[in-house]
Amino acid sequence: WRSEGAAMAQEMEHTQLSVRGISLHVAQVGKDELGTVVFLHGFPEIWYSWRHQMQAVAAAGYRAIAPDSRGYGLSDQPPEHEEPSWEDLVADVLAILDALSIPKVSSTTQENH
């Protein structure tokens, strides 16, 4: 339910981006009037962990994006016999930002488990 006067949630956009040889799922919402905030999920989570925070950030005037890391959610599994590394995570995020033409981000968050 919604309390009276609560802001309406913006519709989440879902994109599959082909980067670094695999398809990565990215959820995004909001305009980049004030910049972009990137939400990185913990493990074994997916983008959905951040849905409420993404809406709050979007309501404040930011663009919020949250990818599913390789091997999680709607993103492809890494190539056979390859374990994803922190270097892959960083390279994937940079490739996503390039693919979405985002030159810089205001903040990046990581949920740790």
C-alpha cells in the first residue's frame, strides 16, 4: 500500500548490454539531472536488492543503475572454467558505464555479505 501523498515510483528500465564478451543485465531508473549513482549488489544477491534505494535516488534527481554481476540474475555466466574476479567486476562496471555513455558517477555502493 501507499500512504497518502507518497511519491509514485518511477518505472524501472531493464537492459541487456553486450560487453566484454558476455551479456550483462542492468536495471536503471531516473534522469541524470544531478548525476548517476551505481549500486553493486553483494554475493549472492542481484540488482533487486537495491530497488527501494534506487527509487529514492531517482526521486532526488539522480539516475540510478544496478547491474547483475556476471553469473548472477539475468546476466550471463562467465565463460566455462573461468572464475569471476574483482578485476572482472571493475572492468564490467567500467564497460557498462561506457556502453551507457556515462562519463562519471556520483557514487558507487557495494553491499557486502
